[in-house]
Amino acid sequence: MGFWHTGYIEFHEPAGLGDSYVPAPPVYRCKHCDETFASADELRDHRFENHPYTRPILFLRGTEAGTTPLRITRPLEKGDIQVGRCDHAWLNGVALSPPDLDEKLVAETNNAVTVKLANEGVSAEFVLSFEIASEKDLVGVDRCFLDVAQRGRLDIRAVEDFITASRAFPTAIGYCHGICEYFYGVLAKERAADSSLPYEAYREKFTCAEDALENFDSVLARVICSLIAFHFNRFRASVDLAGDSRVGIASGRFERWVAKDIIGANRLLSHTFDTRLEKLLTDFECERLIVWCVADPKALFAHAQDIESLIHQDIPEFDRTKLRVLLAELYADLGNVEKAKNHARELRNNPTLELWAKSVLDRLTDEKQPHV
Ligand SMILES: [Zn+2]
């Protein structure tokens, strides 16, 4: 089983994970149209101007609260809470003036609260679940992760030991849970002998890991979430989370290919990236795929037969799709028109890649270069 591929040695410093990695700046995504913004204020302005509903709105640190409970895992600060289209407010049934919500919510650490907001016509209720993890406990769980990574092998025993060690850091239990969900997903995906889960269960485990980790502002959480987004072909999200980690380059190349920006996709190959933490987290297939995605065309061509044969094996459709895009672009780049067209044709009926496939076919139609 290929896990913890290499890289532990780079991460033994007692400071933990924080200093060795540069995260990407946060991205604020509108939940109504998927547009993204660099600040919570820009998102809020956009929300009011472009989606003028009458229902009261509650924003917490740039995230709009919706109908499902919102988990808050990092301490709120004054100014993180904003309301809109709201004349009256209640906290756990007790009326208060809307501006006072800020002070009350900042004080919460470990509690589920209900916020009701109303204007003349409509009211809305939001459930906020506060599970604030202390910085000390988050760093503690990161250390537990590095301790098990040092073994060089992921198995059920390693996960159990990680859970046991993490109990010393009780406020970060949700963080530990998210990391474990990812571990269980990787074990299922690698068909580990001691995993009781069927292969397909990795998807649900990855989704649970993402749900649990997305609100933690930690390097480990971000790299796990960027790897999961890459697997599910959500390349924009993967780039946003990856920072200077290698998976961000791989995802960025797919994003550019799909946008028909061939030059941009190739230019990304000259960017430097960090693999140390990422290599502690990738499963065997994912590691191989990412290595191919960031290889220059000549180096990648040496693996073209391996990739062709992998496409016909029992692999997730998400990966088969990535491999076809990768090969089509590789062959197109090297002037092997027929092979490039074959892979593009396979994706012509894929709703998200239809336009990409058409553009590759159009681009190559008049080309008559010799091939490799
Ligand atoms: Zn929007």
C-alpha cells in the first residue's frame, strides 16, 4: 500500500505544520451563483445587489448561514457577524437589538444557538453550532498526525492510535474526526486488507472528511480538502485550497485546459510547488495521477502507455476523465492528432467537458503534422 510516500523527514520540526507551507488567500464564494470574491465585504455587496431576496440574511465571516446548521470551529471576532434586511433579532428566543448579536455570538465557544431575524414581511431562523477548537489543541492533533505518519504506513491500527493520542486535545475532536474520515476513505480506496469498508465507500468518507474539515483554518485541513476536491474534479476549489502545494498546479492545469487556455496550462509547469505534506496524504493512485499531471510533455510521454492501460482498468470515473483530458492534451501538444482526437471524442457527451472536447477536435481538425 502506497501511503506516506516520503516526506516525513521534512516535517519533524516541533513547530508543527504551520511554518513550512504558504496557504492561498481565502476565497469567498457566493452560494447563489458561485462567483468568488477576495473579501467578505465584496461578497456581501454582491449578495445584496445581485440576489435581492426579501428574507433576512446572516453572514458569519463571509459565509452566509442557510437552512442547515452552520458549524463554527474558529473563534469569532467582532465584525465577523453581519446581518441584512433585518429589523428584529432573537437569540435562543430572547429578543435583542440586531447590532448586539455581534457581542453575544463572539462570546460563544461550545454551544448550539438559534438566531431568528425578521423584517416587516419575513423571518428566518438559523442554527449555529459552536465547536471552537483551541489553537493549542489543533497543533496537538497536528503533532499526533505527524507521529503516526512517522511510521511510514497507514493502516487501521495507525488510525486508532491517532484517535487515542488526539483525545488529549478535546476541543479539536471535530478536527481529529475529519482527518480520520479521510484516512478511512483512503484505506477503502486503496482496498486495504484491514479496512472493513467496501471500495465505493471512499466517496462518502471523502465527503464526510470535507464537511468536517472545511471550516478549520489549518494547513493539514486545507491540503486534505484540496486533494479531495481534485479527486472529484472540482478544480477551482482545489486550487483555492492548495496554496503552494503540488495538487494546486495539477488542478490549475485542468482548469486552464477546460477554459481552452493551453498556454496557461503549460506555463504552470514552470511554477515551483511543495510536495512534503501532500505526499503524506495522497493515496497511491492519486499520487501517481498528480505526478503525471505536473510532468512536462516529454517526461509524460514516457508514461503514455501506462496511462492508456490504466484508463481501461477499474478506476473511478473521475480519474478516467482526468486521464483522458491529460492524454488528449499531451497528444495534441506532441502533434499526435488521431490519438488526441480519440480521447477527446470519449468525452464529447460529458456535460462539463463537451465544450472542451469540441474545442480540441476543432483545433486538431486542420492539423496535419507528423506525429510522435
Ligand atoms: Zn452571487
